[in-house]
Amino acid sequence: MGTVPYIDHMHLDDTGAVEILFGSSRSNERMNSGDQIHIWKVNLDPTTHNPIPGSLTVTHIKIDDMKDQSHIIALKPVLVNGELHGMWWKEDKKIFYWKHDWTT
């Protein structure tokens, strides 16, 4: 089937002045799912709920241990300081915690 990406997590945070839709996507090919993970966020207009042009941010997650059949199991933003916290599962049944700073 190839490495077609698909969204595996998506959340809306509407607690601030701007609504933020964020999530993660990964490869459809199970053996490559840990190597092809991207996280993304986009600001939404609070009136129309449409994406604000130019506000999309996409980052390829590159964690050395996250490979093969690894995948993200939870995402939670901390919008005050701009970090995204997450948990991911490694193919040997271990669960890891990570955080991502969108400014880097």
C-alpha cells in the first residue's frame, strides 16, 4: 500500500484567544510507522473555525529510538509555554514520554 501518511491523532484546543487544531500523522506502512511521524498544528479563526492562512506548522519527529513499528499514543499541548507533550509506544512494548518545543 505504500507509505501514504494518515492522521492518527487530532485535537482541538479552544481555551485561548485562538483555536488551535493539532495532531500527528504517520506512515500507513506499519514497518516504517516510527520513522515517518510528523506532528502539526494550525490556528483556526475563532469565528469561522477555518484555518488561518500561513499558520500551519509541521515537524518531522526524529527520535533515535522511535523507529520500525513505534507510534505515538497520546498528545497534550501546553500552550502557555508552547510545548507539546506526548507518549509513544516502542515495538518492544515500552512506553516513553517526550516533549517538543515548537520554536526549535
